[in-house]
Amino acid sequence: MTPQERITELREMLHKHNHNYYVLNAPQISDKEFDNLMRELQELEAEHPDMYDSNSPTQRVGSDLSKGFKQVAHKYPMLSLGNTYSKEEVAEFYNRVARALNEDFEMCCELKFDGSSISLTYVDGKLVQAVTRGDGEKGDDVTANVRTIRTIPLELTGKGYPHEFEIRGEVLMPWNVFEQLNKEREREGETLFANPRNAASGTLKLMDSTVVAKRRLDAYLYYMLGEELPAKGHYENLMAAGEWGFKISETTCKCSTLQQVYEFIDRMDTVRKTLPFATDGIVIKVNSLRQQKNLGYTAKSPRWAIAYKFQAERALTRLNDVTYQVGRTGVVTPVANLDPVQLSGTMVRRASLHNADIIEKYDLHIGDMVYVEKGGEIIPKITGVDLDARILIGNKVKFISECPECGTPLTRVDGEAAHFCPNSANCAPQLKGRIEHFVAREAMNIESLGPETIEMMFGLGMIRDVADLYTIEPSDLMFLPRMGAKSAENLITGIKASLNVPFERVLFALGIRFVGVTVAKRLAYAFHNIDALMSASFEELTAVEEIGERIAQSLLDYFSNEANKMLVERLKVIGLKFELDAEKLHDRTDKLKGKSIVISGVFNKHSRDEYKAMIEKNGGKNVGSVSKATSFILAGENMGPAKLEKAQKLNIPLISENDFLAMLDE
Ligand code: IVH
């Protein structure tokens, strides 16, 4: 067998095993065997670059070469569906269709997946394009990102697929991935995704498909379009698509009476609570393509289909008490303590009340019967009060005016909903929270120090701030309960090892509000050391890529606080790294210092992301839109007409790809 033949064989095998694993959930070989085949293919492909194929299973890992998104017109517009919220409205739809057709008809009933819709084009069995819904007429070409979704076949199996067709479906982020992603974002001080739908569409729009690949998206397909489809019925086409390797929900079924549709609705309302991803209803479609065509479309949606939306899951329970939690940054969150109640498969005892405004809005009283909902969010929330159930009126819930932990009067920043405890220097949960953040994996990575040990050492007065960690002696640990000799040794070793953690992570570890891992890195590369950062002005801070006013202000606040300055001084003396490693400074220059640069158009020599990195590496700032403050536009081919016009009006120079590269070359 020639290497070329082996490559082809390996690709076929891996496509098949991918499908068995991800779509059928029935792997036929072990993960290790799979990895071995994959490695063999990677090596062979590296040796034979002429065999490159963007649909090879090796390409699932993603590439960072995405060059911004091309807008693509949909061949068939992507319409939405009419919504109904009751069985009566479903009956109205059914009767409308029956009258219009005046003959027997079947319906296909499906789950309504709550993700981000996608349209895939296949030519000769190969995925050639994936486009988002966009405005229904045109969407973003997100092919590179979609290639990383393992449940979407890059090449079809079986036979009988049309030469060219489109198939549409929903890209989903499973609940567990969503929850993990939000946890990470919370740790980094980034805004959280409100629900898996936003997370899925946000992920599809990422520029770097290697990041997309890591987010483990899933996809269900539910609509095939084309000139030469295999069958005359929608359901039958979906079943054929299943044979070709697409993931089609097993719940999809045909119904021939309204009664059967009702039964499907009831069944799915139970089934969906056990599914690993979000659904928000069901979709009922007339099955015959001929009948679909007869019924036609309104301006916005087909007359042959309708969505029935599930009632958001809600439970009624008693509010027993409101307690308050103080976070690491001092934000005070009210928490409702409830009579335990079953909701979406879990027992709920506590729900977030978010802030004082919500308490006021519902005029909450202790003992009230409140509605709890589990939306897309991880923590259930209170969404209303049943005033009719208020027989005895308990005490009105009044938001506290002093910190429940340290008694300091709370403050509220104008325009922000949250109350703060300003006593960052002495409030226990803030102190402990900062230490927990400091030792976290992405920060100083002192793994052996868990929250219980921190609590214990804090309680005994051994540590009050992160600098105290470095004063701990092995002999101090002997007295701690559940701390054996081995754990003590690990702890001391872990603390010592953290002295080698690079500056950007030390900066993140300080726990400055809004300074997550990525922002810390940007700051470290922009200012090189803590002294430069501490003395930077608001303007100097916001001149750095990705550093907005909110982050800049937070940095100024942090470094104007005497206690924080002292802490940094102590950590410096202890020997933590407050300077970027010399080798990381290598090949960084000031050539573009102070320059605000807009990138526009399509480039030949480097990707957009590479140009972005070059701008930053040379001290410049990449901005999105043209304004008076723009220094120049790095202009590729086919630059957007709006940008071009604005640039001409404001007299902003256009610099070509070649001139830009020459500018950076000595
Ligand atoms: S069919 C012309 N089927 O719901 C009909 N849509 O409100 C095209 N959706 O944009 C859509 N599950 O993103 C269809 N089983 C399903 C669906 C589904 C979710 C989404 C889709 C669409 C939106 C319409």
C-alpha cells in the first residue's frame, strides 16, 4: 500500500469511528486505538503535504487562520417559525392546514432545539460551507469553526445523497460544557453567557477555531433542501440524512392525527428534562414536500410548520429567609432560602435574588409563595410572587445597609445594581476569597491549598493576606487538623514553586476586578513590569488593545489603594515575579507605539489574526472602527465600502499589506 492509499484508508476509518463515537454513541475501538490511527494519519499527512484535504479528520482540531467572516447570501432564505403556546393554538394550525389542503396529510414532530441555527452545504458528499442564519437573507461563513464540531460529518457515508444539497440544523452547547465554560469565565472576571444558546452562537463567531474546537459543541439537523432530494417526505429525507452520517434526533416521529401530536407534546415535556442540551419546544411540520409547496410561505415563515413553546419550568415554594453573600470583590448578593422544591430534575433550596431592585420589584415578604425558574442560568432565580397565596403577611424583606460579615455600611456605585462592602482590607470573606483566587490553577497554582485549609489557617490567624502564605513554616502546619507530614511538605513545596510563576499570572492572581487571565497577559506585555503598570495613566491604559474604560478605572482604583500598594511591595520583597520574562520581551518593539490601526479587507501574506498579533507585538493598538483617532488603515483587497468612504472623508491613510510589512522590517 502506498502512503497515499494509507492516508485515504485512514481518513475513511477515522470518519467512520468519529461517527460511531459522536453520533451513534457506540464506539467500536478504544480511545487509544483511535488516537493511534489519528497520529499515524497526522504523521503521514505531514510527510505528504500534497495530500492536504480540509475535510481530513485531522482538521477537526481547528486552525487559527480564520480571516474574519465572509458574508454569504443564502440560496434559500432562512425563515423563522410561527409560535404557539397552547394546544388550542396547535389545533388552530392543524385545522388551517386541513382546510387549505383538503386531503389527508401527515405531520413530522420534532424537538425545538435551543441553540444557534446553521446551514450546511454538501457537494459530492463533502462539507463545503457552513453559514449562520444572519438576517435570514445572508449570514456569516463559519465553515472553519463548524469543521471542529465532531457530530457534523465532513464527508458523508452510504450512498444516494444528491450531488449538491443544503441541510439545516441547530448547533448546541451541552449543559455540562456551558456550566464549565461559565465557571471558567467567572474565575476570569469575564461576563457570563446567559444561556447555552448565547454561548453556542458566541462560540461559532470566535475568530480562532482552535478555541471553538475545545468547546465541544454538538449539532442536530432537521431540514434538508435541494433540487434532487432522496424522498418526497420531510421525515424520510431526515432518515436518509441519518444514514449518511448526520445526527438526527431519535425523538423525531411522524403523526397523522392531532391527538398523536398532543401525545408527542406531553411526552417531550418529560423527555426534554433528561436531555443533555436545551430545548424550548417542539416543531410540527407537514410531512409531504408537495403539500408544503402547496401551503407556501408568509413573508416571515412557512405556512406548513409551527413551533409550540414549552412553558419555562417553574415551581412555587415558600420564601423562608433572605441571606446575603459577600464575594471576593465585595459584591453583596441576596440569596433566597426556600422550602426545598423539585425543579428540572434537581432539588432547589436556594435561589438568587440578584440585587436590591429585584426585592423591591416583587415587594417580597418572608413567608411569601414565590415562583422559581431555572432559565439558562446555572443558579435558579425568583421570577414572581403568588400574591393570592399571601394569607399571613410576614416581615417585608429589606435589603441590608451594612455588610453581614463585617458591619461596614454598604455602598452602591451610581448606575450599578450591586451593593458593595467597601471594607476590602478587613472583611473576612473578601480576604479569604482573595487568597482562594490567588492560589487557583490559572493564578499561582498552589494546588495543595484548598478552601478548607485556607479557612482553617485564616481562622487561626496564620494568614490574612496572600503575602502571609510565604511566611508559613513547616512547624506551623503541624498543629492543623488533618494535615499530615506529606500534605504539609506538599503545601510548602507548592508555595515555594509559585515564586517561579510568570508576571502575567502573578498579575492575574492579585484579583483586580475585571482583570482576567487574558487581560493580565495584555497588560503584562504592554507595560513589561508592575512599576510601569502602577504609574500608567487612564489614557495609557485604554491605549492598550482590549483595555476599556471599565478595566482602566478598576486598575487605577486598585493601585491608588495604600493597602494594595503595600501588598505588592511585600510580594516583591518575597521574590514573586513582577517583570515579564526577558525572552518574552524578545522581538517586541515600539515601532507602532501610540498608533491606532484598523484592519480591513482580505490579505494574502498573513491572516487577519496574525496582523493583529503583529500590531500588538510592535506596541500598536488594533481597533475595530475608523475614527478621527485612527492612525492608518491596514488595507487588504476588497475593503468594505463604508470603511473606505469614512477613511477618505477623514483623510486617514491606507497602508497596503506590503508597505505595512516593510514598515516593521528594519
Ligand atoms: S425548522 C422553515 N425545526 O427554530 C423552517 N427549526 O423559530 C425552518 N429550530 O431558525 C426551521 N429546532 O433555529 C426547525 N426541529 C426544528 C428546530 C428549528 C430549532 C429553530 C431554528 C429556527 C427557529 C425558528
